[in-house]
Amino acid sequence: MADKTQANSPAPGDGLIRAGGIVFIIGAVATLVTVAPLFLGIEAFPTYMFVLSMLMGVGFLMAGAGVLRSAAAGRRQARTAGE
């Protein structure tokens, strides 16, 4: 039986990977902005900037969950193709 999935169609975890990448980049920029006062000798930023820095870890976890979901779908597809 031929596979009916298009080659360029999104896999089950692709959306999570993209969203996780965007959230990670936002968190990385917030981390750089938060650390900048240490090197520039200016007053520290408010607490919400430190909270935004935590988005880097959240984005990493989201992307990791997307990779695991995509791998699970690939295993499922390989298992059904082998039967």
C-alpha cells in the first residue's frame, strides 16, 4: 500500500518545534537584555525581565516535546508499513 502523505506536509510535531523555537529566541533575547546591565554598569531591569528569561527553557522544552511527538509518529508509521 502506497503512503498517501505528501512529502512536504507538516508532521505531527512540526508546529510544536516551530513554536518552541520562537519562544526560545524570545527568551534568549530577554536573557541578553537582562544580563546587559552587569556589563554596562547601569541599573538592573525590573523583575518581569527575569521572568521573560525563563521563556528560553520553556521554548526548549516545547521544541523537545515536538521532536518526541514527531519521532513517535514516525515509529507508528514505520510499524504500520511493516505489517
